[in-house]
Amino acid sequence: MLDTPGKLLDAAERLFATEGFSAVSLRQIIAEAEVNVAAVHYHFGSKLELLDQVIMRKAGPVNKERLELLDRAEADANGNPEVEAILSAFMLPMAQTATDNPLFPKLMGRMQSEGILSDVIERNFQPVITRFLVALRKAVPHLPDNEFRWRIHFMQGAIACAMSSEPHAVSHPVDDGGFRKRIERLIVFLGAGLRTPSAGEKPHKPSGKNK
Amino acid sequence: MLDTPGKLLDAAERLFATEGFSAVSLRQIIAEAEVNVAAVHYHFGSKLELLDQVIMRKAGPVNKERLELLDRAEADANGNPEVEAILSAFMLPMAQTATDNPLFPKLMGRMQSEGILSDVIERNFQPVITRFLVALRKAVPHLPDNEFRWRIHFMQGAIACAMSSEPHAVSHPVDDGGFRKRIERLIVFLGAGLRTPSAGEKPHKPSGKNK
DNA sequence: GTCTATACTGAGATAGAC
DNA sequence: GTCTATCTCAGTATAGAC
């Protein structure tokens, strides 16, 4: 059997991913892990730090592979990969993780939605995020800077929704091609949204029609 | 001064929108509204039903106007409005509300993100949602049905993120042109994402290249 | 019909015995 | 390292004053 922290991490991962963070009580987690109430605070400090560890445990390898894929995409495209290639580099590691562990992307989506990716996490993700933002910025140079920022913001929401999949679905999509297929759909959608000219911009030629 | 339910609704709206639903306690709300703890239970039944009323109070008029704008858009386009026109009909009433009451779109975004738009609310919104889904479906007839469903799902996430604006921003967008401008950006982004051909689909001619 | 006071249950967190 | 007991504060419920 696993040790106490391991049992707690497993139980927490499962419950957080399926029920959400605030909906799950520490009592549920410790019951599932078959340990004592105080174990969480002894090993992790708080419910939120437990979540941190749950995420970190899986996020490290995913982020590492994201960067490697982005490196390769940039090498393949002489430093200027297409939007879709960049998005693929970001998403594919998630898809691969999802085949082993379908709970992890669900968890990430849920936590993003609940707005509780704590500071610790944000710091852990920041190198990856800024790296991808720079790459995306280069891929859509025609966009005004603030337009770009807003589109990234919109994209974030779409990604979170795509990951957690079913929570408050109004459209009831069906996962016919598996998680991988879902991500391909998302990339097509986001790629088109990101690369489209901003309002008032000429479709293909940036013919500086004043400001 | 307002009556007790009115004071509670105002306080709850402000706090829910700025702090989130689960982050705000009933004690905070009743303190702000300067009423007794039991008032919430007496007038509304529970914290969740209080939220219901907070939303319903503002959502009714917004939804009504949404349907009117959609009717007009369909009339103007002989029954086949463009994607962007449909999205405008959905979003503009929010933008107008936002000028009087910036808290309401923020609240809607937050609640959507937290996944606690309760069943009562969902039932209240459903007529509007299905009406818009039908219109959008007609505007992108080239998409396979499941592709369409997924894109709506992605769109939902982007809208929620756009509404609540700043919570967990990694891109730090600036609201230069006001809420109205933000919505215009969103429509351009979503319009491009929705209308783009699905993977394996020919750009402009649906030349049935096998299944 | 309304509001106040107060009690109940269950949450997260902590101190200290073992 | 682990467990018991306990603290504080959340949402909820009820009894009874006005």
C-alpha cells in the first residue's frame, strides 16, 4: 500500500477532479484515503496546499514536454511556427496524460474554472505560459497588442471549458473521437479565432489605412 | 431606505460579483445589509436561492432584449443572420446593462465559472439559449453536428472568461474601449472560431470527400 | 407577517498526548 | 508520525417576540 501522503494525493485528485475543490470536504478525502483528519494538515498544511501538491505532481512532466514540443515546432518552422502548431505543443502533452489519467485535465479545467490555481501554482506555470505567449505573439504579428491580450484571455476560458468537459454543458457535446479529437477541435477553433484580423483591419494586407 | 429583501439582494450582488459565491459568507452579506442572520433564510430559503434571486432580478430584462434583438437580426437578414449578428444580439444587452451596473456581467461570469448557476436559473435561461443555438446552427450549416456542439462549449468558456474579466489573468488585457469594445473583440474572435471549416473540411466548397 | 436570538451540524484548522 | 480533542466559523433551522 501507499504511504499516507500518497494515499491523500490520490484520493484528493480523484475527488477534486470529479466534484470540484470547494464541493469536497477534507473529511471526504481522509475517509477515502483511510487516514486521520489531522494528516492533511500535518503533511500538507492546508486544503489548498494539498491541491497544490496534487497538481504539481502531474503538471511538472506535462510542462516539460510542452516546452520540448514547442522547441521542436520552432525548429521545424525556422523559428516561426503557425498558431496551430504552437497550440498543439501546448495541448498534446495534456492529451497524452489524459489517456493514462483522464482525471488530470479534468482537474486542471475545474481548478481554472473555480479560480483557485493558487499563487504557488501560477509561479510554477509562469515560465511555460510566458514562453508560449511569446511564440503566439510572433505568430500573429498583425494584431494590436491589446487585441492580442484579450484573445489570449478568451482562449483561456475556452481551454478551461474544454478540459473540464461536461460540468454545466448547454450544448451536450459528445466525446466521439476521445480526448485527442476534442483537442484537435479546440485547436481549429482557437487557431481561427486568434489569427483572424481585428476589427477594422484589412484581411490579408496590412495596408496601413491610418489609425 | 430599502426593505430587507432589497438590501440583501444589493449586498449579495455586490459581494458575489467581486468575491465569488463560495468565498462570501452569509454573515458578510447580512452585515453589509445590516439585517439579521435569519433574514436570508426567511426571505429566500438559502444562500443558493438568494443567488437565484440576485441573478433573476437582472437577467429577465436582459434576456428579453436578447430575444428582441435576435428577432430583429433575423428580420433584417431574411431569416439567415450572420454568426456575428447573432452573437451581437446575445451580448449587446449585457453591454448596455454593464454601463449602468458593471457588477452584473462580472457576476454572471463568476457564477458560470464557479459552475453554480443552479437548475432554477438554467431553466430560466433555457428558452433564450435554445433559441440562439438554433439560430447559430443555421448560420454555420457546413459544420458536423458534434463539431458544432463542441464549439458552442468552447464559446461558453470564452464568454465566461470575458465577462468576469480580471480574475486569474495571465495576459493582463486592458479595458481600453470599455465593456462594449471588449464585447466587440469577443464577437470577432468567436465569429472566426465558429465559422471556420472543421478539420478535413474544404475551405469553401463542401465537396463530399468521402465520410 | 417580520424580525431577533439562539441552537444545530459540519467545515477547516490547531494543540498536545502518545 | 499519528491520533484525539477542541476551536472557530460556515450554512441552516427554529422558537418566539413584536
